[in-house]
Amino acid sequence: MRGLVTVSTARRGLASLLAAAAVAVLGVVAAPSALAASNDEIAFDYFVSKGLTERQSAGIVGNLVQESGSPINPYADQPGGPGMGIAQWSEGGRWDTDSRDNLVWYAGLSGRNRYALAAQLDFTWYELSTFSSYGLADLRSSTSVSTATTVFMQKFERCGTCATTQRIAYADDVLSKYGSGGTGGGTTETSLPVLRSGSSGAAVRTLQYLLRASGRTVSADGSFGPATDSAVRGYQSAHGLSVDGVVGNTTWYSLLPVLRQGASGEAVTGLQRELVDAGYALTVDGSFGPATSSAVRAYQTRTGLVVDGVVGNNTWGSLID
């Protein structure tokens, strides 16, 4: 969690380097802490360390937030589409296939987990610095957040539906939080609970809906019993995670989808149950329609989150407790 404290740029940079080192060694996403708030901050500091300005770095991270949610999620898997990871590289292309330009190949060169944040950041820089068509020269020449965001969007992401204004808004938010003139962000609680056999409550129920969304057969009854433990272990095994039956940040981040209007299914049902618990009158039908979008935006406004109607890691983390 990005804590209630403000840290200096130097301390934040040191924390980010330590967190990145942990990711590289362990192959997992670093847990949020008071000094290293989120993957957004780690990524911002990473690109600054490569010699980019803070505005240019914020432009990149704003795009990654649009692609995979906030904090940026190395486990992000586009529902019904090919996008994978923090930049939503396409399966059958830059994720696992393109010659000398795919993340699976690149991570394998150093024996790293393809889902490790450090590996995905390094691959992003590899692409930028190796292939001129991805726009590093134009990015380096940009002097504003909006230009840097647009360059990365057009040259690197090459998106279909780009949502340019939203990407720039995310980038501005990243700069205000983590730039040298930033305030260190807000105080909204966005950490996720650690769940294990014997846990119970709404967080377990949401976990069960997410497990159902992944194809596991489990009742969404809010009780972490043997069936849920088995489903968690099966999920962890299938996704290359530590198989311990404990749902911490790494398992949560792998399970949590980015949801927006038009989504449907078990994960949306879990979201709607959380929103009802938070006091919003909704029909729990598994369909992310206008009423759910309105409730999400109202919740984000109330809790000081970015108001975009998109349920990424920060909104999930605030809802689930």
C-alpha cells in the first residue's frame, strides 16, 4: 500500500531498486510497502533510471496503467483477447512468437519468470532500445506528459481503441504522485488481504468468484474450506505460482482481471457483490452495464481513486478487505 507517509525521491528510488531486485531474484511482484507503494512507482523509477525525464517516464507508465490496470499488473490477461502483461503484448506476436522480439523468449534468456515485473520492464526497455520503430527517439525528444504519452501509445502500444485522454490523465496522476514535485499520493487503502484455509467473509467470497472465472468449480459461500484450498492450489500450479494454498499479493494479482463496462461473467458478479456490500443498490447479474459503471465511478469518487469506471488493482484492493 502506498502509505500515509511522504518519502523523498532518493528514498523512493532506493526502495524501488530493492523491490526490483527482489522481483528479479524471486520472480514475483513485490508486495506494497510504505516505501515502495506499487508497481506504478517501481516502473516510474525504472524508466527514470534509464535516463528518461520524469515526464517521459510518466507517459510510459500512464499507458501501462491503461493497458493492465493500476498498479500495473504483470499477470494481466485480456478477457477474450490476446493481450498479456503490463503492456498487453499479443499472444501469437510480441508475447510469445515474434522472432527475437517476444517476452517469453526474452525472459527465458536469463531464466526468469515471464510474469516477473522486472522481466517485463526490462523487455519494454529492450524493445524501445533495440527497435527504432517503437519510438524511443521521439520519446526522448518529447517535453510534455501529453506528448510522451501519445508517442508511446502510437509507436509502442499501437492500440486499437486508444482512449488517449484517459492515458494522459493516468500519466499526469503518475507524475503528481511519484515525480520530484509530487505529494506522494493519497491515503486510500488499496492493500489486499492474505487468505488461507480457515478464512471467511466477503473477501473469500470474491476470491471464490475469481476462481470460478478461471474455470475452477467452487461454491461462492465465503468460507475458505478444503474445496477452495484445492482450487487455489490448482490455480497456483497452473499459473507457475508457489503452490501453498495461501492467497497473497502474487496470487491476487494473477487472479484479478481489469473490468470495465461491457464485461460479464463470474468476476463481474464478485465485483457487484462487493459494491452492494459497500452500499450501492445493484442487481447482481454478472453484467457490467451502466448501473455497475455508475456505482464504480461513485465508489472511486468516494474513496479518492482515479475516477474512470475501470476496475483495476487499486479499485479491487480498496473494495476487498
